[in-house]
Amino acid sequence: MLLSRFSYRIVSYHNRPSLPEGETERCLFYAKLLRDADKLDILRVLTRYYRSSESNSNSAIELGLPDTPEISDKVYAAVMDKKIVDVHHIRTFNDFKVLQIGWIFDVNFKPTLDTIVSRRYIHDICSALPPSEKVEAIKKVVDHYIGKACLEENPRIYSRLHDADG
């Protein structure tokens, strides 16, 4: 079965750094829903790997990136600015982990955020990073962001699924 134009647009937006302006609310709603579901799925797989990867490496997950303790300045700066990390700035496996932490800034629904927090995905990724001042600073920024998003009504994060047509 071929995808409709509407479905195609939704799927095509799922891996982009940001969603396009000028798209319909309905399309954006479903694109955000797909993006959040994809994050939850990937974070589940990755954190399971990080918790158990003491002796086994997986090139499909590590992407052939060098596993050195550095976090690149541009990757660090993006997360400190609460922005999504540009994949072109990834130089190390730790950069890739920080990119995953930065996905928190693109969560669109409160139930997704609640799931990420309750399953300790961010904590597990931080634990897979070598201790450093940068990692501590990243934790503080992300913890503060999550705390604010959980306590306040954040207009960027839907508090519940609502009628996408309305």
C-alpha cells in the first residue's frame, strides 16, 4: 500500500533536525507524535546497550566513532544552549551520547517526557559518559530543563493528546 501524501509528509519529517514552518497543525501533531515514539524506542535500545556494554561493542550503535573521553565544543555548546546537536558536529562516541541527551529538547508530549524520566534514560546515558566538568554541566542544564517542563505548563510540550484537527 502506498503512503498518502499526508502520511509521506509525516514520515519524511520524523528524522529532521526541526519541523517545517507553514505545515498544517494536523500534520505537525502526527509528526511530533511519531518523533516522540521514535525517541522512546531508540532510547530504550541505546540505554540497554549502555548498561550492558562493558565488554561487547556494537558497531551499528557506535557508528565506528572513536570511543575517546572528549566531548566536542560544538556538541557541548548546543546542549548548553538547549538545542538539538547537529549530527555534522559529532566526532566521538561520547558526542553521539550527548546528542541523544539533547533529544530531550525536542520532546513534544508530556507523557513522552514522563516516560523518559521514569525509565531514567537520561541518567543512564550520563552514566555511560566519563566523569568531567562538561558532563556535570550538561546534567545540570538537562535536569533544570526537565524540572521546569515537569512542573510548569510548557506550551511547547502538549500536556495531553488533543484533537489534532481542532
